[in-house]
Amino acid sequence: VASTAGPFRKFGSELVGACAAEGASYADITGEATWVAHMAHAHDATAKASGAALVPAAGFDSVPSDIGTLLAIREHEKTYGEAPERVDAYVTAMRGAAFQGGTVDTVDYELRNPSPPAPRGPVEGARTKIDWRRGSPFSNAFVNGRDLCLSPFMMAGANCPVVRRSNSLLNYRDGLVYAESMALRSRKAALTNAAVLAAGAGLLKMGWLDALRSRGYLPKAGEGPSVKRMRAASYAYHFVGTGPADKRTELAWCGTGDPTGVHTSMFLVETALGLLERRGETGAPAGLLTPAAALGERLWARLEDARWESGDAKPAVEVEFL
């Protein structure tokens, strides 16, 4: 099952439960971290017993963060013989990206029906510390030979829990520190991004979402950018793994095409096909998983030659170790 029917807390819970009970593979494109935590609490044990591989967050939330971190850690291990102590994911470019109507629907549903707190339980596997303060607009980072200014990334709240769950399932390193932020070329850009995010959050909390939609500032349900606009968009991540004695691994993940449309579609399809390919394999992972825990480098092997159209000159995602 490959599901795009969000808000997932509204429409997806029964489907996840049915897949867990019947041993069916499942993937979706949710960015609803609290809902995913509830699904793990409710269905992980059942899915393990039935052999079901349940993989939420298989779209732009959170394949680049999850698989990019995996690749950076594996390269660091090959180079230095151990996993890094810390991984920083920096979004260094976001050109022409646009909201989808479904994403706005999810935000609207959450504002009107706040999620109950995520269930807490004992941590299994390696533990991760999320450095939520790394995106302060008054801090800097040295990325790809440049001193860049940091700023909050709006999807860090969705992506960080996925990387944390991958570490608990794959045991990269106990106590791994992970952070996710934007890294921009000027302090002005960093402060502007932070201000826009704060202002947008304030307007939404004040109930302005319907007004913003009616005035055309946000898409309505079923709406989104044109194919031409999606094809012209692009984005880039840089992953930096660090350890003691100046041990450093850096990876660039560059995507051509809109992250919310082109790349979310490709990531979901390749994840679903990868799960189908693994179905029935002895020792295939089961339970409430992440893209990295379910498929790992096998998913990257599918993505590194994936194209939006067969005639495209180059893959939609390119990775380079720097």
C-alpha cells in the first residue's frame, strides 16, 4: 500500500492498523511526527508478528534527511572506522518550492484538532540527542568551504524524529547528536527566514489560514504548483558528520524538481517498489520502520538513477562526497 491520503491522523490510522494485522507492506508521505509515534505505539508489535513493514514519512518528509544521514554515517565509518558523534543536516538551497493543498489541509486539521501528546516508553536501541537550538539565526556553520548563516528549517520537527528512530533501529551510535537547519549565505537571509516562519506561525494560530487561502496566498485542497513550476524548482542539503580529532565527513544531496511534488512522488514510489522487492525475503525487517531502517542503501540504489521522466538527462537526485 502506498498512501497519499492525508491528513494521515484523520484518514490513515485504520489503514495502518489493517496493514499491520494482515502483514501488508505500507508507505506514506506524512510529516505528522506525533501521529507516527502513536502508530508505532499501537502497531509496531503487531507488524513485527505479521511481517508487515510499515514505512511512514517516505516523501520529502523525510527521505533526504533519513537516507542522507545514513549515507554520511556509512561513509564516516568507512573512512574512520566508527560512526560520527554528530550529524548536522543543512538545507542550503530551496528554489521555487511551493506548498501543496494537502499539506495546508494537514496544518488546518492540526490547528483545529491538536494531536494528543506522543506516548512515551523506554528507549530501545541507540539513543539520539536532537540539537533543536542549532538553527538559531545568530549562529554560523562552515559548509562546503563557506561560512554560512543558520536559520530554522520548517520541517525539522518532522524529520528529526525519523532520524532518531533510524538510529534506535540501526544503532548508528548511542548518544548521536543530530540537528537540522537552513544554512544561508547572509545574516539578512537567515533573519528574514526566521521572521517569516515566526510570522506565518502567528497568523495560523490566530486563525488566518482560511483568509490566506481565499486570497490565494495558500493553495486549496487538491491544488498545487503547475508542472512547469515543479520542474523548474530545486533544493540542496549538506550533511556533515563530525567526530573527535577533526574527523569530518561531508555529503551534498542535490535535487532537481519541486520537493513537495516531484521528489515526494518519486520517493514514495521507489520506497513502495523497494518494499515489494523485499517482500518474502528471509530476515527482512518488519514493524513500524523508517526509510533507512526498512531499505537503507537499497533505497538509495533505487533513487540514484531515478528520473521524473525517462528522457531526463540526469537523475533527479545527485549525491557527492566532498
